[in-house]
Amino acid sequence: MLFPHRQPSRKQLAAVALENVTREFPYAAHHVQRDHADLKQPVDMHPAFGNSFDWHSSVHMHWLLTQLLEAEYESEGLDAPWAQQALTILTEHLSPANLEVEAAYMRANPSWERPYGWAWAAELASALHTSHLPQLHSLAAGAAVLAGAVFDLTLNWLDTAPAPVRHGLHTNTAFGLRRIRRAAITLERNDVVSAVDATARRFYAGDRAWPFHFERSGHDFLSAGLCEADLMLEVLSSEELETWLPAFLSELSPDSEVLTPLTVLDPTDGHQSHLYGLGLTVAASLIRIAAVFADWGDTARAEQLRSAVPALMAPGLEAAVSDEYMSSHWIATFAWEAQQ
């Protein structure tokens, strides 16, 4: 059994997400102030996403609500009180007027939230576009302006990016490009897909023997190596991947530290709490990579990767629905995603 430990329910995750997207403070604005007058409240700069501690966390907590609603709709209907509350909040926050303001801010600050926040914004727009819920799908047209800003900024960035960012934090290039690419496929921005593919090949196609023994640092929430592998699973052809993936993962062994969870000693430390998310994102990557090895008939390698998943996920699943805000303002998203 892949998930023998206790998993948060949709109701629990929704409660965390709803509390976050309706909470204005504390808020880390990350705003570059240009003069004395350019000092505004977060909600004035970000009428949709001026909540949940910071912009990118707010965006992916809104995305989480869309996913929870979809799952609830398919299995139980939308009678739960949290579902109705979520629909009301999403409709209010993701109005066309609000998203116009958000997109304008992105265009005026073209390296801001690159690429992590961009990626989640594109994912959110994609989720609305494909939603089976009329209430959510009706928001897709307004969200198109947000996705458009992301895609245009991505094209400009990739045209001049000399090298990838390779570490386990928000600016990791591979993590962002994979999500932007997926949204671009859904939203039929083939120019963006082509640009991402070309850049991924330029940055990563020659990589071999990723040094997993250099991972991890004390505040990573991503594995740089596994993020790269995740992206290339989707960029390379089947034939190319059969050569590239084993060579790239050749230094990943059963005793690699990246396959075991790190203990969080101070959950109130916002940097250290990233380690909860690291376990979840690594687990999700391992599941995807294991599926490829299984398809190739390499069941031993697939099982080796899958066997690490339960221990990696357990601390993050608990932290996702905890009362500690430095964890709960973002981890629920990754807890949900790792279990899908």
C-alpha cells in the first residue's frame, strides 16, 4: 500500500486553504518600492492574492480549492458547507477586474515571482479552463489575462536566460518550466511549449550523473535533481528518455539522503519548515519517475523509488493541517498533489 499513513481529508485541506485565502496578515509583500508614494497595502496591490502570507502561496491555495471542489463534485456533490464557501470566495477573488490588476502588476514587474509564482498562476488558469464545475469554468475567461501575462513573460525570459537556476527553492527553473509547459499545452499556447522544450534541451539534455549527495540544504523544499528529471520526462521523446533518465539518475541509490525525510526541529521557522514540503515534493517526483521505470519493465527500480514514498510524505501530511502557520500557509497544496 503506497499511503499507509493517515491522509488529510478534503474537508481538512479545504479548511486550511479557506483560512489562508481569507487571512490578510502577516503578509510578505516582496514589493520593490520605487518612491515614497509607492507604499501600498497588500490587498491594494493584489486584490485576488493579497492573502495567505505571500502571493505565490495565495495563488496555489486558490488552485488547491479548485482541485478539492472538483474532487468533491465528482464523489459527493457540492452540498458540503466548505464547498459553497469555497465557490463564493473563488468567485469573489478571481473576478476579471481583480485578475486584470494582478496581470498588470506582473507585467510591470517582469522578474517578480519568476518562475514559481508564474507557474502556479498558469496552473490556476488552466484548472479553471478545464473545470467541470460551471461556477469555476465561468472564471476561466477572466483568468486568461493572468495566463497571458505568464506566457508572455516566460517567452521574454527564456529568450535571454543564459543558464538554469539549480537549487531547491522558488527560483528553481525546472520546477517552474514543467508547470508552465503543462498549462501552455492545456491553453493551446504552442509557442510557449516550443520555447520551454528548446530551453529544457539547452539547459539539461547533456546532464549526466546528477550529484544527489550534494542535496539537501537546510531550507530546500524541492530536489533540484528530481525537478529536472520531472521536466525531462515530459520534454524528451520515449527513445531519448530511455538513454537520458538512467544516466541522469545513476548516482541515486537506496541510501541517498534525498530519499529519507529530514526532521524539522523548529516548526515555527519558516525556512526550516520547507523541509516538510521537501518530503512531499520528492515523494511526488519519485511516484512519477517510478511509473516510467515500471513501464520499461524495471520493476526493481520502480519499487526502490516507491518504497521511499511513505516515510517522506508522513511529516508533511501532518504539518499540512497543523496549527503552525509557517507550515499551513502553503504545505496543504503539496500534500494534496503528492497523493494524486
